[in-house]
Amino acid sequence: MCTNITIKYDGGVVTARTNEFGVIIKSNVFSMPRGSELNGFITEPKGLKWKTKYGFIGIDGEMMTGENVALDGFNEEGLSVQGLYFPGYAKYQETNDFSKAITNLTLPNYILSLFSSVDEVKEGIKDIVICGESLGSNIEPFHYQVNDKSGKAIVIEIIDGKVKIYDNKLGVMTNSPEFSFHETNFKNYINLSPYNIEKVDIDGFVLYQTGQGSGQLGLPGDMTPPSRFIRAAFYQLCANKAKNKEEAIDTAFHILNSFDIVPGICRHKVPKEAIESIGRDRLLLSKKEDICELSQITIAKDLTNFEFYYKDYFNMNIRKIDCKKIDLSEGAKPVKVNIYEGFMPKYNDVTDKLK
């Protein structure tokens, strides 16, 4: 489960997302300097090879911690890529000529390292082949949202071996089904409004709202991707316009707080052998040993000022990285930091202020 939104402010753009999974992914934030040599495949010495034109900041997953492969990230030109899970629909391309081939795992690296705008991405991926690659037993299904600092956004999906690109005017994305479904489904909620319905007079029988939010009756509240898409789009469209980056960051995190998944409310029933093969230290388990989804990371990227903000489930304090201060020049050494600061809540004790 993942939810992606886009918040615009006067002179800038913030894109933000949640990252949910049933396995602790232990993500790192890493830098990729200009002039770095990258490969289209991670596991095999084949595929397209290129040098980075732009430096970028990436966020990886546990299985990729030694590879500097971004599942999410943004570059110094204000271009951002978010990879979101796309089960049941992603089916990558096949080829016998790997000279122009990259994979589902390296596509974000390719985009972030070579392009500076959404329009460049549209043209630039026409000449490549996007294959499937696995670091484990399965090929992970992803689709991707790309944003730039002009405010444009697109969605890239590979379905039945064909690359589909959609202009995303909302800047919102979740998971399956395909993006075109979510756009069409949004029309089913044309009645939603942020305005309260004060009263309704039905032939002299007057009905009053029972409380705030009557214009939102029918807004879906479950955690399925279609419902989250509707809710995220509604919140984003109705929220007061942010005046500056601070308000945009605050708005993004407040909206995404509504999508927090507490362990236990979304579960997978799996055999005990599967739990043992994954490793109990990587799972949050219920008493019945169901695997529990949780909102592991919430991040926001200011594409205009090249700043990265994040929090994790175990530490709700928002941290900031000013990426302009990270050396991305050619020849610079990549750096890396783990997002998690320990699996314990951290609180600011202000008791002394009451003395």
C-alpha cells in the first residue's frame, strides 16, 4: 500500500507519499553524484550502461541496501520519481537485445540521472526496453509517478509488455488497478464537497446535519487503493492553498497522516513456514502470527528547494535533509544514512516547562 500526493505552493512544488509494507524494509537515503556509472541490470552484467548527468538523492529498500538503487528519489533539477506497488497488473517487456534494456528496479535511477523534466522523460524512455528483474523469488510489480518542479506529473505503467504514460493532472496515485481506472472512478464521487449541508427541507420535514463534514458523505474510508485514491484526491483538492514551502510540507504530512496503517488493521494470513523464511525480526506479527501491514515511512520532497523530509512509524518526529549541502559533483563519494533511528517511539519531554 502506498499513497502519493502533490502539493503546490506559491513558487514551488512538494510531492509526498507513504510507504506501507508487511515486511520491515529498512530503507536508506543515499546520494548518487554526477558522472557515476550505472547499469540497467543489478543481478547480471548485461543491459544498458550509462553515466549520470544529474546528481540525485535516492531511497532504497532492504534488499537493495548495497546497490544504491532508488525506489524513490529526486534530482538536483527538481525531478522526482516514486515507485508504488502495482500487483496483478505490472507485466514487463521482454527482449533478446539487452543493449537498451533496463529493469523495473533501475528505471528510477535511469530517470533521475538523465532527465530534468517530465517532458524529457516522456521522450527519453521511448527508446529503452523495461524488463523485469528480481532480487528474491519474485519480480516486484511497480508503477511510477514522475513529478517536476514546474508542477507537471505523469504516471508510467508497463502492462502486458507495453509502456503506458498518462498525464496526471491531479498528481495523486495509489496502487492497482491501472491509473486510467482511478481517473474514471473519481467521476463517481462528483457529489463530494468540503461545504457542509446546513439543512434540507423535504415538504416541511427539515433535516439538519448532525455535525461537521456532511458534504463528504460517501467519501470512502477503507484502505483499498481505489478508496485511498479518492480520499487523497479530495483532501488535496480541498485543502487551503499553501503560501510557502513550510505550509506545503505541513499540509502534505497532515493529509498523509490520514493514511497511517496501524499494525493489525490490515493483515495477511500466511503459512508459518512463510513467516520463518522471511524472518521474524523483519515482521510485525499479530498474536495469530498474521503478517501486519504498517505505514513504515512518510516522506515529502520539496522539488523547488531540493529538500527532503521524512518520518518513520517508530519515530514520528519529522526530520529534514537539505540536499543542496550534499556533494553531488563528479568524483564525489556516495553517502548513505538509514532512515530508521531505532524501533522505539521518541517523545520530547516538556515536563520541566510546567515547573
